[in-house]
Amino acid sequence: MTKTNLNKTEVIQAYKDGESTYDIARKNNTNPNRIRRLLKKEGVKLRSKAEAQKNALEKGNVEHPTKGRKRTKEERLAISHSAVRYWNNMDEAEKEKRRKQAEANWKKMTPAQREDMRKKGNAQIRKAAIEGSKLEREVQKFLAGAGYRFQAHKKDLIPQKNYEIDLYIPALRTIIEIDGLSHFAPIWGEKALRKQVGFDTEKDGVLLSKGYQLIRIENRSSSMALSKLAQLETDLVQVLTQISEGTIDSQLKVITYE
């Protein structure tokens, strides 16, 4: 089979203009490998698989595999498991590299971009203060789906005490408190942490003395990965089942979400 003569200049320009090696090969009646060999020989950097796919999607040469289709919970859970494994298996050097890259990206931002990010962050803090944390909302959805009747942000459970209860299940006389990092890490300073720990300890003592069952969920993660949420649901079901059956071995249970 006679090889088609290729115009190197035209092939290189077509590739730089965004055409794929497959498209160029088809136009020149040859195969993509030959085009790739020519480009490499001429010192043209080839696009990665991800870059090639992105380019094809932008040009409309292929359809997005999930466009118009909502992933099932099983698919999302599998993706989540994969992402968690990937991060957990990453060595510390790579994690540090990524942290430094994130810091470098921040430094590259203009003052306007940084201010925009700060505004978005503050907006999320205000939203969380009104609606509760994302994790709390996930726990609420789980409880509702499992048939538990609960009250959120209850303030009058203990007379004369200005306690706000995150979630209260009357039928089980069970309180669920969802603690962010400020409850066990000095993100606002050591003094603030000591004050928070002191308040939580006093609150726990009062609630337990009144005969309530208390579950504290320590949120030590910034991720809402489905695999982590699934594990939290499993742990929560186990504790709530023990409470309802009267087999719980402690009035205070701590579940760590990390």
C-alpha cells in the first residue's frame, strides 16, 4: 500500500488549531499513529488523553458520556470510593506538593479574585449559620428518610439554659450534636478552643443528668464524599438501633466523621 505524502507544515498547523490526530489522519488517508509519529519527530508536544478528550468535547466531535443522564447513587458512590482511595494512598510528598500548588494558585490571584473568594466563603458561613452545616443537612435527610421524627435547632429543651440542640429525636429522648473543627481544634486560637471545650463539657453534663441519650458527631473532614456519608449512616443506624432496643452501653456516644 502506497503511503500518502504528508505536508508537515499543514499537519502541524492543523494539530495546533485543535484538530485531532484522527481527524488529520482521515483527511490525509492515513492512520493516526503516523500523524503522531510525525508530530513527535517535529518536536510538537502531544495532548494528553484528558486534554484530547476535552478538546473533542469542546469541538462537538463526541458527546459527553454523562450529558443528560443523572448518575445513580451506586455510580456516585463508586466514584467517591475511588477518590477517597486515591487521596489516602497518595504519599505525603505528593500531598505537600498539592498543598503548595494550592498556595501558589492563591498567590497568583488578583486582589479582586481573592476578595471574591472571601465573599463566597463568608456567604457560605452565613448560610451554614442559618441552615446548619452541610453534614447536618445530610444527617437530617437520612433521619427523615429512615422514618425518624426529629426537631432541628431546638432551644427550649432545658429550662433556664440557653442551649441550642442541633437535632432532637423525642421518641428516643436522643440528642444529636454535630461538631465542626472549632469544637476540637484551635482554628480560632487556643483560648477560643478552651472556651468551646468547657461549654461542651458543661452542656454534656447537664443533658446527661436529665437522662437524655447524647450522640456527638465529630466532623473532622471537609469532604462530603458519598463513601464517608455511607459509613456515617451505618454508624448512626447502629447507635440508634441500640438506643431503641435498650442495648446501648453508654449514655454518650461519639461518632467520628473523617
